[in-house]
Amino acid sequence: MQKWVVANWKMNGSKNLLNEYKKSFKNHKKLIVCLPSIYLGEPSGLILSAQNIHQQLKGAYTGEISASMLVEFGVKYCLVGHSERRQHFHETNSDVRAKAETCLEANITPIICIGETLEQYEANQTTEVLERQLAECLPSRSGFWIAYEPVWAIGTGKTPTTDEISEVHLMLREKLPNTILLYGGSVNGDNAATIFAIPNVDGALVGGASLDVAAVAVILKHAR
Ligand code: PEP
């Protein structure tokens, strides 16, 4: 089955890049693009995701964006708990859960990001860290996706071994049999085929490589 590709531009990109995406990937059925929020209102023919959301539906939260606003612009997905949000904006597991609940109430699919730090990886704590994140981040109802993103693999060019990804995804599949499971962390045109071939990997969350349309095209080719 064709794998999902979720492109996370982070705070990168431009109108030009959006135009390139429209030309190359308009109406693609398995590519989801996490745009900076200012671009989400542009008609694009792409499946759109936000990169963050506020847990409240409205109110005095200057600078924030609500689920109902995303829905108005046809946004179907939202990243929740990306490690950069946890690191730079101090989001906790309980914030992540609240945001995921808000998304589901609004009919937006939350893509909940979990993953261990390098220190936790080196201390062999991956499983226990992920289990705690699942216990504390998952909303009460189904309909969410999970992205396993080892923090030490994001933007570093390093990835876990295929056995390590396979072990984590098997654990996730056993706990969440009907949930879409993505792997994220330094996925690119060179390693995408290997990662997509790992059992229980339903797709990839791609950061840096998503800024290069040619690299996205190669990743999408391997996703077929
Ligand atoms: C990400 O932004 O979630 C990510 C995985 O980034 P990169 O592909 O650059 O490691």
C-alpha cells in the first residue's frame, strides 16, 4: 500500500516554494504539507496540515491559531507535540494531550509526535520514554496519528537502525492497531525506500528534505 509522506516545512519556505509544490504535487492523495500558518489560507490543491494549534477554541491568546480557524481554511491535519515545540516552547505531555483533544473535537486529525532524546537513547530508555509519552499524550478518543521521531535524529542526518525503527513500530502497532504510524528523523531521497520497507511504518514525516521539491518527488516515488 502507498505510504504517507508528511512534509514539515517548519519556519521555512516561501510563496515560491508553495508555487513549486502546487505545480508538482497538486491533488496528490498521499502527501500532506505542514505549512507555516500564514500560507494555510492560500488555495493550493494540497492536503494541508498546521504545525501547531492552541488548545482553546478562542480567546485572549495573542499570536495563536484555533482549530475552528484551521477548519475554515480546509486544514485536515495538525502536528501536535513536535520536539521543537516541546524544546523551544516548553510544551508538556499534558499540553500535547489537550491540543490533540481539541483537534479531534474540531474534526482535525492530530499527528502526535513522540520520541526519545539522545541521552535517553544512549541509556536504553527508548521504550520506557515512549510508553510514558503515550500514557500522557494520547487523547481519550481515537482518530489520531503517531509520528515516532527520535529527537536525536531530527535534522541531524542520523537515523536509528532499521531494526530499532522496526522494534519501536511493532510496539506501537501492538498498542495502537488501527493508528497510522509515521517515522520521522532525517528521512531523505536516499533512505526513504529502506524506511518505507520497515514493517508497521505507514509513512514518513519529513523536515529538511521537504524544502527541496526534487527530493520530495524522489521520496514520493519510493512511497508507491
Ligand atoms: C521533522 O521536522 O519532524 C523532521 C523529521 O525533520 P528532519 O527530516 O529534518 O529530520
